[in-house]
Amino acid sequence: MTLSGFGGSGAGVFTPAPLQTATDVPLQMGIIVVYLLIALAVGVVAYRLTDRTAEDYYLASRTLGTVVLLFTTFATLLSAFTFFAGPNIAYANGPEWILVMGLMDGVIFGVLWYVIGYKQWLVGKAHGYVTLGEMLGDRFGSPALRGTVALVSLFWLFPYVMLQQVGAGGALEALTNGAVPYWAGASLITVFMIVYVVLSGMRGVAWTDTIQGLFMLTMVWAATLWVLSQVGGIGAATDALAASNPEFLSLGGGVYSVPWMLSQAIGIAFGVAMFPQVNQRFFVAGSEKVLKRTLALWPVVVLLLFVPAFMLGAWAAGLGVPMPESGNILPGVLVEYTPTWFAALVIAGAMAAMMSSSDSMLLSGSSYFTRDLYRPYLNAAASERREDLIARAGVAVFATLSLVASLFNPPSLFTIGDTAFGGFAQLALPVIVALYWPRTTRRGMFAGVLGSQLFYMVTTLTPAAGSSTTLGPLVIPGVPETFAGWSSSVVGMLVGLLLTVGVSLLTAQATAERPALLSGPSEADD
Amino acid sequence: MPSRTESIVWGVVFVVLMAFAVPWFLWGSSNVVAGLPVWLWWHIGWMVVASLAFAVFARRGWGVWMGGWSA
């Protein structure tokens, strides 16, 4: 079992089953169009409130409140994955996935919210940083480090955005029984996203995410209660599962080994914190109070969403619901036990959920490009106004390129997108070391960031151990992806940590380095 | 500025929160109570505890480990 099989939160290519007759197509398209129009309307309102500066465009001038910050982070993270991949895993392997995701997103990410997020918020507020690369570049006096962090992030982000478009195109095609072909569906969604993201920036994205997150939560509970009422209640549903798959109710077993569960939880949680669209949210809170309240609400919101969503998948196994052709169990359960219009609403919600992940990724992808690559390397003298324009153009270019890629959907990009969480996780430990250890050196950072990326790419993107592949005249041998049960993502993190600390101890700081930037004003020495 | 003791105590609290989100001591157990496995009830309860712990931390411990930032 590899990490790539499960992707991570928000991962996702999914194709809902063609679950209804042609008469339902207008209803389903209607629901999607209504959602698109609401998103657009929110975008227009947000646009009217926006100052024409990059900080406002990317970060809503650091003014987000508790509910909006909680739900925008939540909807960004957990959208399409919660709807499809999570229930699929529970259907195939048992409901222990709830524990993995609870530990991952409820507790570990909560701690990182403070350890990485609050610290970044403090530093970002004091020095006006918009991206992770900008902060690190300044601290280590190294535009090259800034560019490296941005490039590494874009390398993993781009195929991941492409996956969302592949999913959207496939979903619309299946939803309409082919009336809307794949290319048209992917293009339609992309054009809508470009329009509202270009218009509204972070404020609009955060507001639509909030609507989205509340809608998702409501639909999951409605779906669960509906199905349970049809099958005679929670006791009956679990009894059926105990009869058909008794091993599912026993903690552990099958794929669920201790190292596997911990690898998934740790690898994905740290990856999430370094995903540009999530990491950037660490800079946007309006006040400390907002960060505090969000932290305290986090485990409960995670619980409210995951327990019903994943139990539905597990119960479906007990109820003997067959896996639909599309490979996603949730539409299968809904079709079996709820009216068509309700199933359609949930599927449309999932579509929209995918968009709410993609819009945020476009926005942060564009900001990494303009702030960390365009400005330092191409046009250092750009005015605020000009940077704002470039930022908006960047969104359109990024989305168009990934749309073109999604139409070809090359297998290599697919693999990279599918393993993106591990790729981002490799950045986390060097960043934490830099945030907390003033002795960290520039060379240590380069060694940690590049070394762990190299390790992860070699172990993940090459063929599995024992096999090999040929690339022209080259024969590429297989490399193991797990080490005594631990995923290469977690092992790579350790490699990155050792390299960052080890090389920092062996090298001296460059004169341009400014450790006081991160260690705080009362310990400042300049 | 938070004391050294506070820093250590909160570090321990966070580690404990992470360590027992999955009830490892119920490994292999398949007892069902009120329609859900016991290990899932533990997890549900634990997440509520984590929420409360985070709320207390936000009130009392906020600022630990932040070095020169928590003046």
C-alpha cells in the first residue's frame, strides 16, 4: 500500500456515477449554475471592497474573522477528499480512517496551527510578509532561498491544481451523462474560477469558502441521518457491518498498521501546513483572538465532518451497497437510500467543494510566482498597483496552463499531483527549525530543503522496488517507498531535519543573515 | 513572558493530546456500544477534550515558545 493510493485531504480525482436519467440533468446543472452564480456575486461584492494592492488581494489586508478563517481553511483542506476518498477508504478498509484523519487534522494540525501558524503570523504582521519564501529569504538574506521555496512549492502545486480540473471535468461529464463533455466541463469550471478569483482575491475566496464549508457540513449530516433512518437506525447499520465485515469494527488490521496510520497522519498534517493556500492563511488572521478561537474549534469541527462522512462509507459495506462504476461509494449509498434530487445536491456540493480548494490554490500559486519569482528576479521596481495587476494576471495564466495540462492529463503529472502532500511535508521541518533556532544557517536550509526533496522524489517518483523502467537509453531501477512500514514522506522529513541541523552546526552564518527577524523584537540585536 | 515551567507543561499536554487521539490500548477490540465501536467513542471524547485543552491553552498558555515575541 503506497501513500499515493490515498493522496491526502482535498486530493482528488473523482467521477460520480451516472446515477440518474436524463430528466435529472437540468436539475443538476441548475444546482451547479446557481452555485457558480453565487460565487460570482460574492466575488463582485468583495471586489468592490478591495483596495488595489497586493496585500489586500492576497491577504484581505490581514482582517479575517474567526468563522471565515475557520471555514476557509477547512473548506480549502478537506473538500473533495472528505466527500469521496475518505468514505472510499472506510468502505474498503474499515472506519479507522476516522482516527487517522482526526489525529492528522484535528490534533497535529492544531498544534502546527500554533507552532508554525502563530509564529508566522507574528513575523508576517511585523514585517509585512505575504509568502513563506519571502519570510525565509529575508531571514537568510538569500533571494535564492526565496526562489527555491517558491519553485519547490509550485512544482507540487501545479499538478495538484490540474487534478482538481481533471476531477471537475470528469464529474460534470458523468453528472450529465456525457451531455457536457470532459473538456467543456473542465473549461467551464476554470473560466468561472478565473473570473471570480481574479476579481475578488482572498476576501471573495474566503467568503465563498465559508458558505461552502457550512453547506458541506449540513449536507453530510443530512445525508447520514437520511440513510440511517432508512435502514433502521445506527444500531441496525452497525449490526449489518458486524455481520458482513466483523474485522472492520476491530481497531487495526488490514492496511491499518501502527506505522502506516502514523505515517499518514504525520505526513499529511505537516504537508497541509506547507501547502501554499494553507500556509498563506497563517498570515491572514485579523487578530490573535481569531487564531485562538479557530484553534479551539478545530478538533470539534473535524469530528463533526469526519465521523458521519466516513461512517457512511463503512456502513455502506455492511449494507451491501455495491461500489458504483465511478469508483466512489458515497454517490452509490445516496442513490440507494435517498431521492435523486438529494443525491444530486450532495454531488453538486462536492463539485463546488473542489472549486473552493482550487480557487485558493490558484490565488496562492499566483502569489508565490509574483512575490518570489517575478519581483525579485524580473522586475524589482514594480509598483504596488502593478504588482496587483500581475497577481491577477498570474491567476489567469496559472489556471489556463493547468487547464491545458488537464486536457492531456499526462501520467507523470498525475503521479506528482497525487504525491504532493508528501512533497510539501518535506518543507515543514526545515521551516520549523528556522523559526525556532537562531543558529540555523543559510547552507543548512538549502541542505535541508533540497536534500529532503531529493530523497522524497527519488523514493516516490521512481518505480517500486524490484521493478525498473526505461527512459530512452536509461534504465531507472526501483527504489523502496516504505522503510519498515514507515512512508518515504515521514522518513524524508527526518532526513530534512538532520540535514538542516547538521549542516547548520558545521557552517557559519553569512553576514546578510538576520536571525533576529524570526526570534522577535525583545531579543533583537539590531 | 511565560515561564520555563509553563513551556514544558504545555509541551507535555500537546504530546499527550497527539499520543492518545488514537486509542492504541484498544488495539484489536471490536466492542460496540450504542451503535459505534468503543474505540470510536474514545476518539470522539478525546477530540472534545482536545478542543477544551486548546481553549484553555488559548487563554492561559498562549505565547509559550515564542521567545522574543512574547514580551
